[in-house]
Amino acid sequence: MIFVSGYGNISHVSFCDAWLALRKINDMKNIFIVTDFSEASQNAGRYAVEMAKYFNANVFLFHAYQVPVQVPESYFVYSTEDVWANVKSQLEAEAVSINPDKLVNVEI
């Protein structure tokens, strides 16, 4: 395992040494999870939730989106509210997926 210190020094340490070093970090209060709703994002989210349990940290789930461009001749009409409602429902589903026991407050 490679552990990178805050000063950019790289040293090889065992898993136990790395875990002990992480235990000394007790000021982690917020964890920001950025998701694209993929399986990889869900795995990272589950890992972040477990870290939040250990550090008693707040979790924020975020997804960046762009409202589609309207074409005047198009039959499809999108509103910002419709797009946000869709994204919000996906975020809520992901929050339940990564935090099934609800021991951590996941804010959207």
C-alpha cells in the first residue's frame, strides 16, 4: 500500500499503519460525494458512507446536470423544474442505495 502524507512525501506502509494514520484524522466533518449514477459511483458512495460512520461526518450527495437546449421546431419541451425533479428522484434513490441502514444523514 502507498500512503501519501499531507506534504507530498510518499512512503510504503502496511494497511494497519495507514489505518492508524487515518484514525488520527479526526477533523473530517464533511464528505462530498459526486455521482454519475454508475455502479462505480455507488461503490464509492458506499465507501464514503462507511467512512462517515467512522468519522461521524456529514455526507452530501451531488450530481451536476445541464438542462437540454431547446430547439424551436422540436416537439420535446423540457423545463428546468422537470429536469431537476428527475435528477432529484435519482439522487434520492442513490442515497437509499448507498445508505440502506440510514445510520448517516445523506443530504442532497
